[in-house]
Amino acid sequence: MKLSKKIIIVVTGAAILAAGIICKQQFFLMVPLFVSLFVMSFQSEANRFGALAGALNSVIYTVAYVIMGVYGSAASAILFSFPIQLGTFFNWKKKAYKHTVVFKKMTTKQRVLFFSGVAVAWAALAAVFTYLNYEYAVLDSITFLFGFVIPILTMLAYIEYTYLWIIQSVLGLFLNIQMVVNDYRQTTYLIYGVYALYCVICAFINVRKFYKEQQSNKETEQV
């Protein structure tokens, strides 16, 4: 890990801790954020060990959600996030390339079908949330949906996951800002959201670099 990243992690962690103390947020709610700093650092480099660390963090999030009494989120963390992160690690290890994986792109047909399906699912989910008078209906519906499709694309090593990840992180940041306006105690998650966006942008750059490198090596082998 580069020194600059270590400094960013330390500064972000200190900011989260300070904000948590000032806002009197319970410490156990901040623990997953501290672990996430390292998980995101791995994932920013498209390192397969980020998925393994993410699986561990899913267990920590599950415990935090249970303590908070948010059982739906706890179930999602342990029944979806944990197995898919673990699956990602083993799939990337099976198709390893250096510390990452051999990436691939969707075909044009796959992109059309996939993104059309995502758009329809988003519209339906947003409509349901709006009907239920949920305050964050539009933003939370897309981040919720992306929370399912991005891990699947990541596990399958499609580079398109990074495009959606950037969108999710930007929208998530706006959602965090809205939440802080309504409840200042959510400041810790806003700070983490800024850090996460930085890591996602790094991941986007690194994944494209690895994919280009892999394609270049493939062309060289064919000559």
C-alpha cells in the first residue's frame, strides 16, 4: 500500500472518530466503517483480497445491524453480501491475474438487456418507495438496486461494474448529505462516503488499466 493511501486512511479514520465523538454516535456503529476503509483500499486496486476482507466486514455489519435492531439489513448482509463477497474472492482467485483477475467486457447485446432490465427495475422500485411516502425514494431505490447488481458483476469480473459503482457512490454521497441534513449524527457516514468515492474512482482507473494490459498480452500471444 502506498504511503499516500495510508495517510488518506489515517486522516479519514481520524475524521470519522472525531465526528462520531462530537455527534455522540455509538462506537459499534462506527466499527464497520473503520474496517471498510481497508476493504475499499484493497478494492480500489482491484485486489481480490478486498472481497475476502469484504466478506469479513459483512459479518461485522450483521452484528452492528442486529444491535441496532435493523434485522432486514442484517439478513441482507449475512445472506447476500457475505456469500457473494466470498464467491468473488474464490472466482477471482480461480481466474487470477497478478493480485487481481482476468477482466472481461459485456457484449453489446448483454449491455442492452442488462441496462434495460436495471432501468425497469429502478422505475418499479422507485414507484413502490414513492407510494410508501419514503423520503429518499429516488436515490435510495437506485443505490439499493445497485447494491445487488454491482456485486454480481464484480464477482463475474465484468469491467462494467466500475461504471455503475461510480454512479452508486455519487448518488450515495447525495443520499448521505440529505441524511446529515435530517440527522447530524450521520456525519460519519458522509465522511466515509467521500473516501469511498475516491476509492471507486481509483478502482475505475485501475480496472481499465488491467483490462487494457490483459488485452495487450493476449494480442502479443496470438502473434
